[in-house]
Amino acid sequence: MSRTRTLAELRSDIRDQASINGFSVRHSDTLLTRLVNQEIQAHRAEVSLDGVTNYLSFYSSTFTTGNTSPHKFALLDLSSGPSPALVRPYGLDIIVNDTSQKTLKAVSMSERADYGGQPGEPEAWAQYQSYKLAIFPAPATAYTYILSYLGKLTDLSADADTFDGVEGWEDRVVWGVVARVTARDQFPEAYSMAVSERERAAAKVLQTARQTGKGVIHRRRDTWGERQRDMRLRRSPWFPYR
């Protein structure tokens, strides 16, 4: 679903909610545009950290085999390749035997010695630098990997540029900017109200982002067990869709 709002509409909403119509010198369009883009970036990071996948992208390639000298693990350099460019990684999978997809565990660099030094089938990854991931252990063969990540978003600049508000998600951006504006104007009560509205809007984003394939309320299920049973069935010679 899409519910686009133009940059001009977002600025208009901000001016209305902050009661700053007519204050175009102190609160210029240039300033509001910059704040809008900052709040959009903050919103995308927030929801992605909470498990909402709306803003994630995927990139696939193959590993270079062996350890990256002088380390006893491999470094995956993602400074080029992913488009849009990488902001933050969220998951890394590999394809094993061309038949199954395996999710690598996300660990910290302090655990780098826990996986030995000999190349083999990768088990985990850690963020090493902004655009580099450490792979434990280093891949012994050129496995195909699939990276899920938050990509860089081009800032809105023209009045007609759009932000997808989905189900009123633009309120999170609007109230985020209103809070910044009222803080700058040193209006404590207005700032407190704006922060409250921003948090309410952020909570609504998470609420409306829930998966509802079988309704909002789900009974507890052993999803791991279901996946294992499905995998065993697919390997069975009696599986009907071989």
C-alpha cells in the first residue's frame, strides 16, 4: 500500500502543527527540509531495529574464499556493490549445497576466536567497520550470500519529492520536526506535547506494521519445529512436489 506525501505537504503540516505559519525567516523551507530528511532517516532506522522490514533491501553475491590476512577470519567489503548503498546490515544468509538457505548468527567482534581459524562453512558474522563484515569462520568455498540491509535514502529536495506515509506513518516525521522546532523556540509545554505526539505516532507505526496474514491475534506456534518438519518432508522420496 502507498500513501505518498510530498515534501511541500510535509512542511505545510509542520507549520500548522507548530503554529509557525508566517515565520518563514526563522523557520525557513531550507531548515524544515533538512529536519524532515533527518526525521525520515531516524524513522527508518527505528522501525528497522524493531523488526519492521519495509525499508530493507537485499544484495546477493559470492564470498571470496579463505582468511583475510592477517586475520583468521574473512572480511566482506560492502563499500561498493549494494545499491542503494549500505547504511546498516540486518541479516546475512548463505546458500548451502545450492538447495537450502542458512541464516548466519549476528555476533560481536569479541567472539571472533570462538569459531577457529580454519576456513569452512560460515556460521556467524559481525560488523567490523561501517562497510565491512567479519565472517566466522572464513568461507572455504565461494558460497552465495544474501545480505538484508537498510539502504541509503536520497534526501527529499524538490517540493514534489514524495515520502511514502503507508498508514499515516508521516505523522512520526511531522511530529519529530515539530518537537525540534518547539525546542529551538524554547516552548517547554509545546515541546512536551510534540514529543508525546511523536511517541504516539511511532507506536502507531509499529502497531500497523504487524503481519496480519491470519489476523492480528496469533496463537503460539512452534515455528522452528514446523520448519524442520517441512524440511524433512521435502527431502522424503514420497514428497509429492519433487
